[in-house]
Amino acid sequence: MSATPGSILAVGIELSAIRACLLEEVSGTYRVAAWHTLPRRKDASLAATGVDLCRQMGERLDRVLVDEATAAPLVTSDDSVRFPPLQHIAVAASPRPHLRIWIAGLSMTQSMEATYEALCGSPAHVIGYTVLGADINTTALTDAIVTTAPDILVIVGGFDDPDPATHRLLVELSRLIGQALARLAPAQRPAVIYAGNRWAAPHVAEAVQAAGGGAVESVANVQPAPGVAHKTALARACHFHYWRLSRRTPGFREISRWVTPPGHITSLESAFAQLVQAWMELHGLPELHGLYCAPAWWLHVWAIPSQLGLNMRYIEPQTRPSALHGWPPLQLVSGDWPVALWPQPEIFWWDRSSMAPLLASVGQLAPQAMIQGLRADLLRLRGQ
């Protein structure tokens, strides 16, 4: 039987909690009718906690939201009057901590600095460095990797230069890294990404593999020439790896099946970034700076018309790094507004509940419902 219009469930999976909100059509406008939060439990899968969350929210509404036979939200019903099903279900998930990154390079300047800047545009946290030198010690490097357990080891260095002489040091560094990784069990080894001199890429991969360190993924050089930085490829590779690890979270596959076609599960950060861009376009703004205050990190998004992509920067909570000094005033916040760091401008939108990314995930299924729910309940225009 077809679903009753106006019943849209949005689920958000955070590091330590799962939240949900229900959108209902009221007099032709979608509104947030209910919301609920449950802490994540180590002994329960995401799907099991999500079902409990929906069940409890339904009890508060005196409405059945769970199909007990399938242990999933109710999307079909033989009695749509007494047990109205959900029309759409959207899920946004960021279920694990940031990626732990170890950077290896030829020096602490140039490419390694560019690498750090590129990683700031992805859910990544740099936990250590290795610089090629006469005192580099394979045993010490192995011990450091075992102790810190990075998710990714990034090798960088050199401008794009086909001269084989410029490849020698990168190959030597990669050989030492391969030897260190070979001492670890395959399950302990971090993924290896190479983002240095593109002409050296096949030689770097061969050096790591020949030493027993496993496969290497090559992406565009983070600094192909002096003063030139290419951040996108490395950031995209880290986003992909984060998502791949997230999919291993118990219950992730089951909860991803809840999403009604043609939607798909996405990250909370991606949903928020798309919201900032959509909000800028909706209000005809020349640019828009938004902030999502996630529990473990903050995400700044700078949307500019005609620009391919978005400027995204992950930072530690309650900080304002110098890299953000050139950004426009903050006008949209989901979470507690950090007034001491970013004063509120004359016109702004503020979602105190931090639920805007959840509603933003509805946009791929019902964009009008997303806009109406945000305008009416979460992102009312303020200041004027």
C-alpha cells in the first residue's frame, strides 16, 4: 500500500549517539513533528539502536513507527489509517572518529605543509610525521605505527619532475616504509596513499610492495610546482577511506537499507555542506559561511557561486585557526554558536538543535520538505 504523504523520517548517526526527527505535512507545509536521541551502545549495532530509537519516538507519539517483523522503520502497512507508514526515510551517518594519519616526506616544509593543509579538508587528524634522514630507523618507525595505529600513511615529496634523479630519495623513503610495514600483520597495516611527484609514483609503489608493505594508492601531487597546491585529490581519497571504514561499523549495512529510493546514505558533513550551498542559492547570496558543530570536531563550509566544489575545513572545537582569517563572516550555524570566536552578524540563521544536517539529508528525496522544515523550525532568519 502506498505511503501516507507527509511522513518523513530522518536519522543521524553520530560518534556517540543516534538521533532521529519526524517531518509531517501540516496545512501543506512540512514541520518537525518530533525528535529523539539515544546514546550508542558498544554492545548494540547501529540498526538495533536505530530501531529502539524509532520505537521510543513512536510511543511518545502514540504511533507505530517500527515494523517488528523486519526490525526496521514502517514503510508498508495493510492498514494505513490505523498504522500510517513512512513516506521517505533519509539517513546521514558519521559513525567513527576521524582518520588517524601519519605523514612521511623528504622535509617538514613544502609538500608536507601542503599535505597538512589538504588533510584539513577531510575528516582526518595528523598523529605523526616521518622525515627522511640519516637517522631514520625502520624498527622505530614500526614501533611508532604499532603504538599510534594510523588508518592511513601518506607519502609525499618532490615537485612533478620526470628526471629519475629526483625520484631516488622518494624511492628510498618508500622502501624503508615498506620494510616497516612488512613487520606488521596485514590487519595492522595502515592504507598507504602516495601524493608526491607523479613521475615517481610507479617507482614508489614498486618500492613499498617489493619490501612487503602492500599496495599503494596514488593520487595527484599535493604540490606539483613551487607555490602550487592541489588539495582535492588527497582530501577525496581520505573521504573515501573514512566512508569505507564507516561501512564496517556493525549495523551500518542494515541501516543503509532503510533509505528509500532514490536516496542513499550520506555523511552528516556532506549533508551539511550541501545545505550551505543550497541555502546560499535559495537566498541569492554572493557567498555563505556555515559551521557545523559536531561533538568531536567542527566543520566550516564556505560556499561561493560559480565555484566548483566547496571550501571545507575541519578544525578542533572551540578554536579559530589563522587559516580561517580570510573567510567571510559566519552566517549559518548548526549547534552552539561560538559567539566569542565568531560574533553574530546582522543577518544570520541558527539551528541550536544541531539537527540541520539530518534534515538536509532529506533533500535528496524531498527537497521541498527539507526547505520547509528548515525554514519553519530550524533555520529561521534572524537579526535583520
